[in-house]
Amino acid sequence: MQNTQNSPPTDQPGLASPTQAPMSPGDEAPPGTPGTAPNVCPRCGGSGRVDNATCPACDGTGQVNVGIGGA
């Protein structure tokens, strides 16, 4: 019988990777995903602020991760 207590995480389908970068609400994919790149947030125009508050689309970074290329 396998000891499940204090066992390291496994790479089973459906489980989130412990090293996966957090996504902002406006991101189309996690940062570093092949075929994506950072772009200026369309909601705040890259300022990170909307109506004198942190932009909800990019979490104040001014950038969102979007798909590039394609057909």
C-alpha cells in the first residue's frame, strides 16, 4: 500500500502544476504557453489602471497573455 501522506505531487491529468504561473482574468493562456506572448492590456491600454483603480483585466500589470499567429 502506497503512503499518501507527505508524498510529493504527481503529474496526473487534471491536477494543476505547482509551478504554473498565475493567470490574470484577461489572459488567454498561462504565461510561457507556446504560441502566446504578452501584449498591451486592451482594457487599460497598458497603464494597469481603470477609473483610478487596479485594472481587473490585467491585475494592474498593463499586460495580458494572448495567442499569436494562427489562421
